[in-house]
Amino acid sequence: MAGRWIGPFPPEIFLDGLMPISDTDLANVPKDVKFTMPAMVEGKDPLEKELYKEFVSTIANNDLSPNMQFFISADKTSDGVAYRPDAGFKEIRCVPPTSPARKRAKETKAAQKQPKTTNKPQAFDWCHDTLVVEFKRLDEHDPFYTSADIITLAKRCPVPSEAAVPFERPGLQSRKIRGQLILYASEVFGHQQRLHLFQLLVFGQYARFIYFDHAGAIVSERVDYVEDSSLLVEFMWRFNHISDVERGRDPTAVDALPNEEKRFISAVGEFLENMKNPGQLVLPNADRTMSGKYPIKKMLVQESDERKMELLIRRPTVKSHSVLGRATQGYIAVEAQNSEEVLFLKDSWRVHHELAKTETEIYRILERYGVPHIPRVICGGDVRGPGGDDQVQSTKSAQWIRRQDLPVGYANLRDHVHHRMVQRIAYPIEAATNSKQYTRAFSNVIEVIERADGDECKILHRDISIGNVMLSGKDGEDDAGLLGDWDHARVTIPGEARERQKYRTGTWAFMSIGLLQNPKKAHEILDDFESIFWTKLYGALHRFKHTGGIDMGVFTENHPKVDAGYTDLVVGGDRKYTILAMFPLAVKFSCKPLQTLLKRIARAIKDYYDAKYRLSSAEDAAANDPDEDQDDDLSEAREMFEMQHAKLSDPKFWKSTFKLALDRKDWELDDLMLVDPYPIRTEEQETQQIESSLGKEFERKNQSESSKVTDEDPDKLEFRADPEAIETERDPRIPLIPASYYRRGLDAEDHEPVPRPAGVSRSSSPLRQEVEGSGATQVGTGAFSSGSSSTESIFEQARKRKRKDRGGKTAGSSKPEGPMQKRTKHTQVPAPFPSTSNTSSSQLAEHSRPRTRLATARQLSGEASVGASGLSRLSISPMRKTQASLKGKDKAKGRGKGTMRSRE
């Protein structure tokens, strides 16, 4: 979320603009309220709990929360998890005792009997509590710079640009505090139907007001509430007097009536029972819908004045892990009045573009032109405002940047608009029972892409991914594949420039090599076709029997890149090219038709990129040394590239290739694997990780070290870029990278610009950072690093340690070797070992051994690399001339295809 913290705003502007109340209520703000800091004990600063008590006493004595109850959080939340805010507000009078939800009414009635402010800890209720309050003990725990700090830094900034001046403080402690705020906002948005969320951050004798929405977070300047409490008192008073909608509640989602609750439970219960029948496709996480910890809500979906629906929903089955961006939530839904058919409700915040169509509008165009194999959309549209008029629900963060003169530049924030859509239930492609059914679904997707980009329709999907390829699940149509999630699609108007948006579009793990390597590349139908290969390969590796393997880090590989006009872009794709070159050696599926199909497509894609790289080299050579021979080479290279480009862009090639495979008679009907060799962490495992990394351990470990301050004094600080990690909106089926290195790269439109991870140097050629002696490109210094402060490979550290143990030299590094260059006798590549984040360098060295040529190729393609533990992976850059030379040498020496010899 680096670069999305917007501020610092004067607190008066924050309060007037985001928390408006009447003049009468404003005139009644309590005066002369005095907050005090707890006294120091034995020369040490007070603990957080002492700060809580002072706050509670002051609020209670001055009646600062007349309509709500201020409380201190217990050790566990309502969901039973350990991480939680330090305090919050519970509603008392905002929800009347006559609320239609009986259980909610009882809770409200019980809450009214409790005192408005209490020192007794209570469980923070993610589903109902409205304000997040976080305490830190020291003044120095402020995770943001003040206006004065920013001015000081700007004078020392080597880049004369406001956008280069940070608002977020660097340092581990500041990043952890901001990470806590992001986590709490993510949980509240994931449990409630909200437009925005207020937070109060208290650190020592200072406080900041924070407003979260799906575009960013608006942050006030810090206020000294001990010296002058008026602004903090006004914040709490306004929060108690603004409306429920102004606090962030979505007015189009209300509590269900008792009879509606029974209707929902009955319909969903029957749906879940039917899924247990033999041969019935299974909808993942469907049982979560029945969680009693979530209230049943009635949500309005409106496409027009004539077409609208009210649906009952509960816990989301698809939950975004990001506050920012589309923040997509998926619900199993039932109509509130009419049919009891179980439907799917998609709730998201689309990026607002003046010329872009909404997802519902895209579906209506596809239906008009008869495009097959798409989900049936019943109703959908942008969510309208509280008054039900034409004004839609949208974010405010980006709008505030345009209306205020901030000392920090924010050029990349965009407005988001709330959108909902109801469609028939479809099942994920993982529900396929064998590789033939799986392949047939992808052949249907090829037909969708062809028809959608036809002469009449002209729509590019631009986000082919494992979550968007589905099965219909209808009787007799279990094999029918569907292509959903058209929210990134673009209608191509004749005569319009192909590249309309500045940002790449697609799910990072499945984007084409061309898009990953070139952020400015215009999206073509070729890119969608290539994404089919990566999506199909990814799913097949998880589901179907095979030998060998591929390092799944190839799907999330990324490197920083600095380019004129852009700020710290991220590129990738090199390791995907390696897979194309090494595919037959790296992995072999037991189902021969599946293996042959993937091999043919991989060869075609590789031929295209070989022609593309050759054309690029020929253009450079012709520009540097123009002569007749160079012109001939350039002409030949261009002709070859155009031929390969036309082949890969032609739907006929893809359809014929899939048909040839599906017509074979030797498909295996029982090739599912019992155990996924690349297991994806479950939501429960992610929760455990969050508890250990972002829980209260951070504060508890430092309570006895009150004199330590990790962030430096800005007066002594030289300017340096050290951006925080970024929360990811990700598909849960994509491997989770370490939480400390979250990136926006897995979301289609939120990965640009991505800041450079701490410790990664700005290299003029970041794609060629090679591991010494291994001949491989190091691609893990950011998202895949081992956690070491050094940017060198953990394998190199192991080699240095072995040299030291033998009394060898350890200082200095030799010049890195290029891909596949000649290695010495003692060059070693680490062998596979169990995935663990605690593996030491010495253990790595013990697992190292000389590799044969074939084993080395498999190692470089990822088969023998470390799993999802966050350790460095190995890969190689595109190898055109090197591969050709090696083939020539093999033929000259008479080596057979199956001969394996150690390279010395």
C-alpha cells in the first residue's frame, strides 16, 4: 500500500470534509476536556494498557461517546483470532431495539444495559463494530512524517520532484504499524458491507485520524491531544453524531427479516446437501456461507428502474485479501421474495474510466452477439447512492488529492465505483474430474475469445486466469467450460488507439511473457491465447499426475525496473521463457495427450519469442551498423516475426491444436493426483501466519525497551527510498508469497507502479542479476528473498561458508557467468530439500552436489528449487545464441539425445 497513504491533511479539513455535522451538534462539543499521559514508572515509559485506562477514564468522565460505547478489546475477537485492534466503538442507539433481526435486537438491547464506557475488555466484533482504535506507547511510534519532516527531506532529496518525497516513515517498526492498520481495515471490509472506515491511531501524546476506502487512506496531520485536546474531542464527538452511512455503512445492505433468514438457511442447506451426491460438482468454500458468526443481510442489486433484485447473503465464499483495488467479494445468494434458486453475487469496486464499460454492460454485449460459453448474468449494475438517484457509490481518496494542495505527489491513485452482479452458479475448473474434461473446458474458452474478438463484437477479455475458467455444472453439460470475470475487458472501437490505459491488465501469474517484459505493450488477442497456456499448465501441475516438476515461483517472478516517465515498474517473464525451452525435460504428465498438447503449444510460443528477440537484435544491429547485409537480416527477421505473430494470434491454430488432442483415444480417465504437490495455504493457515507476524508480539517484545526508537530523527536522516511492502489482492489459488513482501502484482490493475523492495539495488539491467558461478539469474531478492539483509543469493552465502571452513578466500566475488556458460569442476547447484523457512546456509551447502547436464537443466527450470518457503529461486534469462551454440557442439561431439555427461 506504499504510495496510497494520502496526507498529511490539516485535521480541521479532515473533520469538516469527511465528518460533517450540524451547527447545533458542533456547538455542543464538550469543552475543557483534559487528556493526561500515564506517569513514568522507575524511569520507564508506561505500557499500552496504562494508556488505555487514561483514555477510558477521560471519555467516561466527559461523556464523549453519548451514542456509542467505547471499549477495550479482549484477547480474542468475535471470530476467535488473536490479532485485533486495541479499542473500538460499539453501537448503542444507532440500531433500535425493534431491529428486524432478532438476534441483533437482543445484542442491541443487552448493549444498552452496559455503561457507555468501560474498562472491562470486550471481544472486538468484526461484523458490527464501527471504529478501529490502535494505541502505541511512544511519540516516536508515528508511522508517518509530519509536514515539517517532509519539507526537511525535500531539501535533501536528490530528485527534484514532490512525488519522490515520502509520507510514510521507513523502518521495520513503522511498516509493522501501518501493516496492522491495513490488516484491521481488511478484516472490517471483509466482514461488513462498507463504503469506508474510520480509524484512530494514538501514539504517546499524539493522534492521527485515518479514513480508509478502496482507493487509499486519507491521513490527518498529527495532533497533540495532551496539550490541546479540542481536535481529538471533536473527532470523537463528530463520529458519535454523524449518520450510519457517513460512518461507512452501505445503505443498500440491511438486516434480513426473520422469515427471510429461514428462507436463506433452508435454500442454502438444500444446495449444500445436493453437492454431496455422487458425481455432483463441488463449489469450494460453499459451507462457509452457513457460518453463524456472520449476520444474514439483504442486499439490493439494480440494473435499471425496471430490473432490480433483493438478495440474501451471509459470509462470502470468495474474499479479497486487499483493502485497495477491486476488493472483490463473492457470495452464495438467494432471492428475498421469489425463487429459492441459489445464485452467485459478485460485489466489487471497479476502476472508473470514462470510456470503459461496466462488467454487466460487457455481458449484455456478449449476449447480444451470441457469444457462447459465458456465465448467465441475471442482473447487475453500479450501486447507487443513499438517495437511490443516479449518483453511484464511489471512493473519495483520489478526489481529495485533486482538491487539496499536498506536499507529496500522488499521480497514480484512481477512482473506484461500487458494482454488483448476479449470475447463475458456475464451478471452478479445479472441479474437473480428469484431464480430458479439463482440456475440453479450455477449448470452449478459445471459442469464447474468438467470438468475443470477432468482426462484430470486438471485445478483449484481458484477464485469463485459473479463477476465471469455470464449468457450467448443468445436467449433460458438465464438460462445458465457461469464461467469466469480464470486469477487465475492453471494447475495441474501430479507429480507436489500442492502448487507452496506462496500466497493464491481467492476473500477474498468467500474463503473457510480452506483457510481463514490457509494461507499455498494448494488449492483443495473442496475449489472451498465451494466458490460456500458462493457466492450463498451472492447473495441470496442481491436479494431474506427472513426474518432474516446475518451481511455481515462475508464475510470480518479478523484478524492479526504472523507466522514463514511470516510477519503479515491475517486469518479469524471463523464467517463463525458460520453461518454454526446458518443458519436455522439466515435467512429464502421465496422460500422453495432455503432455503432447502442452508441448506443442510451448514450442509455438517459444518460436514466437525467438522470432521477436531475433527481430529486436536485427533492429539494433541495423541501427548501429547500417549496410546491405544488415538490411537483409532485418527484412528476414521481420518476415519471420510476422509469420509467428500471425500464427499465435490465429484462433484456427489454437482450435485445431486442441481438437487434435481431444480426438485422441488414449486419454486417461483417472489421472487426478491424491495429493497436490504444490499445496496452497488455506485461509486458516494464513490467519495463523498473520497472528504470528502482525499480532501483539511486536508490542509485547518491546514493552521493556521503551527507550529504543527504530525510526531515525528526520533532522539527521538522509533521503533514501525504503517503501513498505504492499497488500495483495490475490486469487487464493495462486501461491502465497511471504507476507513481508506482498506485492500488488497479482491483481490486474493494482500492480503499477510497484515500489522497489528494500535491499534491491537499481540496476540498469535488472533482468540480468546473475548468481555467481551458477549461470542462473537470481530472481528472489524482492518477493522471494530468504530474509537476509544482503542481496546476494543464499546459495552464494553457503558457498562462501564452505570456502571459509576449508580455509579458502571469502572476500570479493568473481565475475558472474552468463547463462549456460562453462562451469568449473567444483561448481555446484543445490539439490532439492524439504521446504522450510528455517533452513540454514550450512544445510544448503550439505545438500549441494555436482549436477549432470540434464539435472542442471531441470534445476534451472525449477524442478529442484525450493518450495514456497520464501527462499531464493533460480532461473535463467532467454538464451537464443547460447542454446544454438550448445546444440552445434553436441552434434559435433556426437552426443546422443539421451546421453548425460557432467559438464566440466
